[in-house]
Amino acid sequence: KTQQGKNSSDNAPGSPGAVAAVPWRRARSRGVEDNELNLPNLAAAYSSILRSLGEDPQRQGLLKTPLRAARAMQFFTKGYQETISDVLNDAVFDEDHDEMVIVKDIDMFSMCEHHLVPFVGRVHIGYLPNKQVLGLSKLARIVAIYSRRLQVQERLTKQIAVAITEALQPAGVGVVVEATHMCMVMRGVQKMNSKTVTSTMLGMFREDPKTREEFLTLIRS
């Protein structure tokens, strides 16, 4: 399935609609201090889960599991501790380049907010510069910020595209995410080989079929 904006004017780079269409992108920030303060409560919650499953949190194999699980969950959701402005600091460069820039096969790990199980896959990003380019590693960092949160794939795809648009005001942005969801593999329909594909196309990637096709062809090669 694909995820795209309602219309091109709402999602054009720099337009008010590009921001207004995604009120969910402003997640509550979480600091390192919050992690330490919340760790005991989070560990206690995992102890309660173990007891509710019929386990004994005091048996040898589970003694440290609640604390380990709490720290792991904080790591899985560490994107709440990071902001785009921190990541992009000093990484936007003036450059007279107007040809497509693509970074593909960016590994992505996230947590489904519906079942709190992982979904994993790859992200492909392309944009058409408008006198500015972004340090290539920063595209992967943007993916990490939004994927390391409780997510749905459709929202994640659009958050990445909007963040790049706001940072660079490019002529266009395209983002494609391919992922396998453990909530479909381990439970429910239990389809081992299922894959979900979502896309967000903004600016020229949405308005110009040739630009969009060039992007899609290059990420498949």
C-alpha cells in the first residue's frame, strides 16, 4: 500500500499545508534524565507483565529481566530524545546542484504502536536540491530519529519526507519504506513473507510523473 498527501498544494515544499498536515510529527521529547527517573517504574511494569503471564519474576532466569527489558525499550524508543535541529546542525550546505540525490537501502528498526512488537526494513530517500544539500549521513539519522519511536509505517514515511522538506526546501522529496511487521509474522495472519510498502511523494516527485519514475527506477536498480 502507499501513503501520499491529499493533494499537491497541501504538500508542496515550504507550503503551510506541509506542516499543518502532520500535527503528529511533534512527539513529546524525552531526556536522559527522564530515562533514569522512569527506569524503576518501567521495570516494575515488566515485572507485572511477567506475573500476569503466569511467570515468577523472582526465579533465577528472570531476576534481571524486568530491568533489561526496561532499558531495551528505552533504547528502542530513543528517537524521543533526539530532534531534527540537533541532527542537522552544520550539515546543510549551499551547493549549486539541481540533480536528484538518492540514498537507498537505509536499515530501519521500529516498534509498532498497536502491538509493541518490531517492524524492520529499508528506507529509500530521494530529493531534488534547491541550492542546498544535506550531509548524506544525516538522511540516515533522520530515519533513526523517527523510526526509534512507537510508530505506524505510514506515519513514519511521511515524517521523514516532511523533515527533509522543512530542512532544505527542496524542489521535491520522495520516500519509500519497505518493512516486515512482526505483528503479521508472529500473530494474526502469521504470513512470514509479507512485506508492506509505503511512499510519500512531495513537490516535483508528486507533480511530475517522469521525476517520480526516475526515482522509483533508481531505487529498484
